Amino acid sequence: MTHQTISEAVAARLHSAEAAIDTALAETAQLAALLPVARSEAYVSAVTGQKAFDGAAASIGALAEARARIVDTHNALAAVARKMGLDTLAVGILDKPEDKPPVGGGGVHQSLAPEVNKTLSHSL
């Protein structure tokens, strides 16, 4: 395998890990938001389920920390790639908030499934 193919495999796995953490964070936040509503709709005391809510809230904190660490990893790998002279690989949804309508298929309802684009040319 060449350095370029190895870097592409690492980039794809990194993007997958980033997406997994974001998905876990979003799902856990939705769970934490649902718990007080479920308790209220079930007509049970606020004491009931407090440990479960505490666990979900702590999980959000842990996932936020994990997200920060994977961003650090991303930045470190980008620095390694630059030092090795590797081409930049565009990964993920490339739309910017000001793109109206989205030009790359992104948007609020876009799946977090990885989208790996071709290696960018040096002429850009």
C-alpha cells in the first residue's frame, strides 16, 4: 500500500469515528430530553428515574469529551499528512451554512453516513 492509500483509509475511518460519536451524542441527548417528559406523562415522582437521568446526562458529558478528543486526533493526523506531503482528502458533507440550496447533497436532514470525495488536485 502507498502512503496515499493508507492516508485515505485512515481518513475514512476517522470520519466514521467522528460520525459515530456525533450520532451517539445526538441519540443520548434525545434520550436525556425524553426522560423528564416520560416521567411526567407516566405520572411518577421526580425522584423516580433520577439515577437514569443522571446517567444519561453524564453520558452526554463523556461523549462531548470524546468528541473533543477525536477533533484533536483529526488535527494531529492533518498535521502528519501535511508533513508527509500527502494530498488533502475532502471527507464529509462539504456544504457551508451559506449554501442555499445545498450544493453537495448536505443539509439538516442529511444522514451522517460517510461521504468520501476524490482527492483534490494540487492546482486548487
